[in-house]
Amino acid sequence: MDKLLELAQDCGFSVVLEGRIGTQEYNSVSGPLQALEKFAEIIREAALQEHPRKDE
């Protein structure tokens, strides 16, 4: 499974494979607001590790 989809599941989202056309997969991701907040915080922390803010 794609790393991003694994992360979404780890945060509490439900990930459903909707279909596949050739090699392209189509997924639906849904979940509670808390899962979105957790997902956003993990992405934010990863981005800051790659590109730290200069004013901190």
C-alpha cells in the first residue's frame, strides 16, 4: 500500500479501494476530524524536518 495511505490508516482514516484501471488505483479516504488533525500534524512535522523555519 502507498506510504501516504498507510499513514492515513495509522491516523484513524478508513481507506477503501474504489477501483483500478490499468495500473492506476482509485481510493476513498474518510474519517473523523481528529484523524485529519493528527494526519496534518504528522505532515507538518515532516515538512519542518525537511525545511526548518529560519525564524525558529
